[in-house]
Amino acid sequence: MELMMIIYILTFIVFALIAYSVMQLRLAGLNVKDFWSFIQANQMLDKLYAFSKRYEKMSPQEQIVFLMEAEKVFDAFEKVPKMIWEEEYEKYTDVLNTYKDIKVLRWASN
């Protein structure tokens, strides 16, 4: 009986924390879906940052994939206030600069 009571209390606490988190996101003006896509884009930003260091050695197919993934990351980051991702600003600008360079190279080659 006591074990069931502890399980119910812990379950209630978990749901209360989730509800509080969702409420805080909504008060910040974010949707949960947008915030979740930001989290995923943040992980992708780390991978793109590593690729951005060697963009000159990428094949044309790799450049296309890089451009498509970078656009997804940029879209997700635009939906979130900048104060949330201030720590990632340097990586973001490096990826953005590489994105621009690849766009220019592809435009010049056409």
C-alpha cells in the first residue's frame, strides 16, 4: 500500500514538473514543438560546425546536404529568442558563413 502511494506521488511530481515546464515555455512565447525542434537543431548545429571547417573539401553532393541541413537549423533557430542560444552564437555564425561561401561557390560555378 505504501509503495503504491509513493508511486502515485512520484507520478504526480513528474506530471507537475512537465506542466510547469510547458507553462514556462508558453510564458516565454514558445511552442513546445518549436522548442523541441530547436533542441534537435542545436545537436545538428554541432555536426554542421564540424563540417564547416572542411567545406572546401566537400563533394558537390555533400555541399547540397550541408545547405539543406543548415537551412533547417536556421529555421529552427529563428523561432527561438536569441537570448536562449547566445552560447551557440559563434558556431551559428561559422555555419552561416560557410553556408554563404558554399552558396557563392555554387552560384559562381553555374
